[in-house]
Amino acid sequence: MATRPQRPIIRTEFITTIPPPMRLTSTAMAIMARRAAGRSKLLGLLAGLCLSCQPSPETIIFLDAATVRIQTREGITYAGGKPISGVLFEKDSQGDTTFRVSFLDGKEDGVARFFYPGNRLREERFFVNGWKEGVHRGWYENGRRRFEYHFQNDLFDGSYQEWFPNGKPFRNMHYEKGQESGVQQIWYSSGKIKTNYLIKDDRRYGLLGTKNCRNVADSVFRK
């Protein structure tokens, strides 16, 4: 019986050929040096552009109302004959700030804050180009809330709330573009309701709180 020839054993291996180190010619070295110098210049230019894009520090001018002549004409406030652009402030005899109001071109623009003695916040209001905007808040000297109004384009828009010094609600009104809209409520300081009515589709429903305590239903509300 003939003997079957044995197959040769083949081993699978990963062979990595490592080329000999490449020697750079003088020309190649010069090219690489120029490229490196170009990259350095590019990085420097980008860094300069980034720095130039950073906003420069804004200079804010503070004006002491006690040292300049303040005048308001036709809605423009002047200091020393020029429209105010900066922060107008005033201090009392104790050195505490009584108010601090931001102006731009003679019109209130930004935040306006008013203080009780001891720098305790009394009112905080916001303006855009002389118009009331956003949420305006006020506090009693005891720290309790006094009012919170919402404005848009210098008109009441949203909730309108006021409180008595004892913390009880005084008014809870609602406005839309300067006109009453929705539920309107007023209380006595005792907490008893005085006025409670609803404005809907130019009609007023509910208790008006007049002297004879007349209850009006489905009356036409004339603006």
C-alpha cells in the first residue's frame, strides 16, 4: 500500500518590514523649516484675530446728582447741558445711595434702583430707550413686597399686584397692552374682598365695589 505524502506545515505570521531611517536632503530640510515658519506665522495671526474679536472694556460714566445740574426737557434728561449717557446716582448725608439710574442719550435705559437709608432696596425698575419694560418691583421699609408690575412697550401687560404693609394683598389685576383683561380683584386691609370682577370681550362681570355695593352682571365695559 502506497504511503500518502505528508503536506508541509505552513505557519501564518505577521511580518512587519521596518525600513531603514530616511535621511533628509538639505533641500527637504529647508522646505520643512519654511513650512514650520509658515505655521508659526499662521498661529500668530489667528491668535491676533481672536484677541481683536474680544469686546473691549466698556467705559461707564457715573454722575453724582449733587455735583451736576440736572434738567429734564421733553423726556430727555440733561447733566451740565448734555444728554446723560451713564449712571446718575445720589447719596444721602450718611453716604448711602438713595438712587442709581442708567441713562443712554438722555433716556432711562437699563436698570433703575431706589434705596431706603442703609442701602436697603426700595424699588427696582427696567427701561429700554425711556420706556418701561419687564418686571418692576417695590418693597416696604420692613422688607415686605409693595408692588410687582409687568410692562411691555411702556404699557401694563400681564399681572399687576400690590400688597399692604402687613403683607396682605391689596390689588391683583391683569392687563393686556395697557387695558384691563381677565380677573380684577381689590381687598380691604382686613383681608375682606372689596372688588372682584372679570373683563371678557369688553364686558365686565362681578362685584365693582362701589359705595352701594352694587353687583353688576353682564354690563358693557367702556374703555
